[in-house]
Amino acid sequence: MFEKLFLLVKNNAGMAVMNNPVIPAGSREAVINEASSSIIEVLKNQMESGHIKDVIKYFQFSGSYNESMVTSMINKFANRINKFYSIDMASAQAAANSLIPAVMKQLVQLSNSKQTEEFALGTMLSQLNGNRADLNGLVNKLMIA
């Protein structure tokens, strides 16, 4: 799933990263990895802090629920590329605002389409928790509620 998320980010990285003159060509793959990691970390943090229901609602309601989660991803990614790649904060924020919402929109679509098992919500959340528990049953139960 993590590799697929990286590819999803890479496929959406056009103007935000790959064609962005502010981001050095040699750092673009690493910056894409930072975006993927930011998404994963925020989702994991939401689960670990007891907000799994909010994550499920976000995916269930096509991303219109809990925009603060996406804002956290944007800020985490912008801060990382500012700190580690010396991208000025305005450019980092612009790249993050261009990339993260587009990736999350597509991730929601993929998780709801049932075409890709890796992006099925229960599978994705199970992998985010390190496969310590199969969360498919919980996800199905909470999506009905």
C-alpha cells in the first residue's frame, strides 16, 4: 500500500513538484516521498489518538468531512520541505496546497471504488496500524453507523 501511495503522489506531482523550478531536480523524488510520509503520518496519528471514526467518515463522505486532517497533511509536508530542502515557506505551502488535496481526493475515490484492494479502507487502515489488527470489520461497522 505504501508503494502504491508513493506512486499515487508521484502521478499527481506534476506542477507541484516535478515541474516546480523551486524544487531542485535531484530532490524531487525525495520530496514526493516526504509528501507520502506526511499523509501516512497524519492518518496514523489520527488512528493512534483515537480518531479512527473521523478517518472513516472522511473517506466515507468523499473527503468533505474533517478538512483539518488534510490541513495537517499540508502543513506537515510544507514544513518538511522547508526544513529539509530549504524551500522557502511560501513556495513550500504552495506546493503542498497543490499536491496534498489532489492526492487525498484521488485516494478517497480509490478507496471507495473497490477496484484496488490495497486502497480499500479497512485494508489501508490495517496496514497503517502495522497489521496488528484487521480493521475491516470495524470499518464496515462504523460506515453503517
